[in-house]
Amino acid sequence: MSPATSPSAAAVPAAPTGRCTFLGAGPGDPGLLTLRAVDELSSADILIADPLTAAAVRTHCPQGVQVYNPAEESDLDVAKLVAEAVRAGKHVVRTVDGDPGLDGCAAEEMLRCAKSEVPFEVIPGVAQSVGVPAYAGVPLRGRQGADVRFVDGPSLLAGGPVDLGAPETTLVVRTTLGQLPATASALVAGGRKPDAALSATLSGTTTRQRTFTSTLATIAAELKAARVLPSPVSAPVDPATSVIAVVGEQVAHRSSHSWFETKPLFGWNVLVPRTKEQAHGLSEQLRSYGAVPQEVPTIAVEPPRTPQQMERAIKGLVTGRYEWIAFTSVNAVKAVREKFEEYGLDARAFAGIKVAAVGETTAQALVDFGVKPDLVPSGEQSAAGLLEDWPPYDPVFDPIDRVLLPRADIATETLVAGLVELGWEVDDVTAYRTVRASPPPAETREAIKGGGFDAVLFTSSSTVRNLVGIAGKPHNVTIIACIGPATAKTAEEHGLRVDVMAPAPSASALAQALADFGAARRDTALAAGEPVYRPSERRPGSRRKAAR
């Protein structure tokens, strides 16, 4: 037997194989991460993240990933950390704001990896100098295909040779807020005309983005007037804030191409009194309008105190006791699904039973379970709307006269009474209990009471009562949006001014109504020649007032 095939040689474990991925995380918007980037992050053992995009990339990493922040750990030797971790068989992901190929620190770290024979790969990202102008509505190249030059502001200020190209060349300048006026002056000194158009974008591609359109000669005065740069009455933005400026004729297109900052709820902090699971679709819709939703649970869902009712109901489903089962909430679907899984059942247990859902959200939860509802209200998505479409009991066509109604312990009797009136027998079963949730963190409570939120969406009377109970009453600058008259009445009883009412009792209609309100508010300000402020923002020279 040769040594290569001996048992002892075969038993030697292979050395662990580690690797490092230098990954471009884009300019700030989490949605600009590439599919390849998300895939690589999902297998990271160690994450070394630049600060701007650290939170966004962390959400795609495994639970136990080790996280390092070079910006906060000044003594961190990134290249040494990478080398030691890779040799230990770890997958290190080094994320860079923007694109790694345009980052000098990342290039140096790659060079050290190469010298140390540490294997690495590079995944490009959306560069800040390209992504930010796109979000600001400034196309870098027009029909004539004029040249585009990328200029490093600090190098320009250092006095080094910088080729600005021909006068018609579009310049994309990376600088900071504090250095922007000096950078503009340096561009004039380099041959650009003082009246050359300039756009300057702060916090680009995020919902805190702000773009100022001016000229090289007037940008400093523009920023001071906007209370961004220091002035005798201003509270300035951090001068180290990153700025991407565009200089040239293409800036004129911003008035027609601006698509991001003109969203109806751009930058609005919107409080959604629901759990993340319940609020997912609603929050995504709000983000599409430019808002920043924050979910705060106001209720917690717990099993019923006595599970025997649900156990008998599930047995009845299997044995053919019911003609119909009606679901009035996503939580009811979840409760039944959990009982099914507990007993080893699946969606096939619904065979031969008609299934009703109170609305589209509940219907989708059933579809996710593998059940297509037979009845969803064609009009109002509520118990009353469900009753409008519910067929009366007919002994000729309905072999069984019984309906199963699994629901919350505090649900109203509207549906039960209506079904009985239609001739049905109803097994009204407590599938889950709703209790008031724990108070949110102190910071959130202060934001609610102090006017830190621009709007709050109330989807039921209980969300009003519970939010006020666990966190206090929203400030009077906060826009109050309610899903229907009953919820609005409860809000008013708690001393809240209702600004927005959904045209239909659905979360989607409520979000759309808030977006319409925000758009009308923006249009009114622009028509009056006034700046567009979020409800929570303090107006220069005025006291905070309730937004009407």
C-alpha cells in the first residue's frame, strides 16, 4: 500500500480554506446592493464595514457574524485582521462605501493581501460619484456625449495638477460640506466661469438626501441661507458630511429629472403601530413613497388560556363538521396554521371546506399557507363587507350549516350576529389573545411625544388606545392618519387631530391617502414659493405649528 492511500494519510483533515471579499456597498441606499453582494454577505464570518452602509450590509449577514468598524476603531489593522482570519479558514467580507476600485484605503488593503498571499476577490458596487447624481436627477452625459471628469476635492485644494477638461466638460466633484465653498473657488481659479451651474447633494441616495442648485460663485451664500453652513443663527450640518457636486450644463436637467426627492413622503418618519411581520407590506409601500417607516408593536399575540376550544375546532375541520371557515385577520391564519403543524396537518386538511378571508392581506396569508380563499369581500374589507357577500344558508345546496370562526378574544360580535341572521350556526372560537405590548425604547417614546415623527398610521381603534397607553400621545405636529371612521373617533377621543382618512378600510388605501396628503402639501408649498418642510421640521424664524 503506498503512503498516499494509507489509512493514516487519508484521516488527516484538509486545512481550512478561507477567503476575503472586497465588496462595494454602494452610496447609501440599501436597495443598490447587487445580488452577488447579498449572496456573499450571507456567508460572512467576519464583517469589516465602512460606516455609511454598515447597517444595510449587516442585515444580510448571518446571526453570529463578527463586526468591525474601521472608522470607530482607529488602531484596527484591517489587512492584518484579514490575513489572520483567512488563514484560520474564515470568510471575511470587507465592505466599502461606493465601489472598492475607487477607494484608496481598499486598494492599499488589497495590495497588502496580495503581498501576504491572502486570496481575495472584488465585487464592484455603485460608485457614489455615479449613483448620487442619478438620485439627484442630474444626468452626467447629454445627447451630445460631452466629456465627464471626476475630480477629487481634497486633491484640488491641495494645489496638485487637476485637468478640468474643456469648458463644456461635466465635472463630478467628491468633497465635504465644509470644503465645498473653497472647492468651488478653486474650480473658478482653475478656469471655470463663476456662473457655471452647480448641484451639491448631501447624504445622497438616502432618505436624508438634500440637493442644492446654485452656481460656483453663489453656492456658499446658498448654503448659509439654507442654514446648512455656519451663520449667526444657524445650527449647521456636520462639515465632514460627504458631498457629491456636479458642475456644468447638465445641472439644468434637475428641474425635470428629479425623481427621488420629489416623492410625496420623501424623508418623512412614519410611525407604524404594528409588528414588523404585520407591517411588512405597509412599510414597503411607505418606502416606495420615500418615507422612513418605523414599526412599533402596540399589541402582543398570545395563545388562548384554554386550548381545548381550538383543539376541538381543528378536529372538527378534519372530520367534516364545517361548511365554511372564516378568517378575520392574519393572526387567525397564523394560529390555525400553528395548530395544523402541531398535529402534523397541512393545507390539504381544508379539502371540501369553503374558506373566507376578510381582506386581501388575510387572503395573502392564506395563499402563503397553500389555501386559495373562496370568498374575499368585493367591497369594504371588513366584517360588514364580508357579510355583504356571504351567501345565506340554503339546506338544498349546503349539506352542513356550520361556520368555524377562529379569532381574537376581544373581537366584536358583528360577524357572528350577521352569519346567524343569514341562517348559519357559528362556532366562535378564541384562536389567540391580544394583550398590550411592552413600551418601546425611551428614545422612541420621546420622539412620539416630542414631535420626532412626521406621521402615524392608525389601523384600528386598539392601536390608538394601546400606543397612547404604552408611549404617550403623539405631538400636535404629527400628521394623524386613520383607516376608518371608528378609528378616527377613537383618535379624537384621545385628543388627537385627524388629518387623513383612508377612502377604504385597508392598510394600502391608508398609505396611499397619506401619500396624497403629502403630495398636496408639497404642491401647496411650491405654488406659494415656499420651501418644502417635513411636518416635524422646525421652520426658520417661526414657532412649531400643527400641520393642517
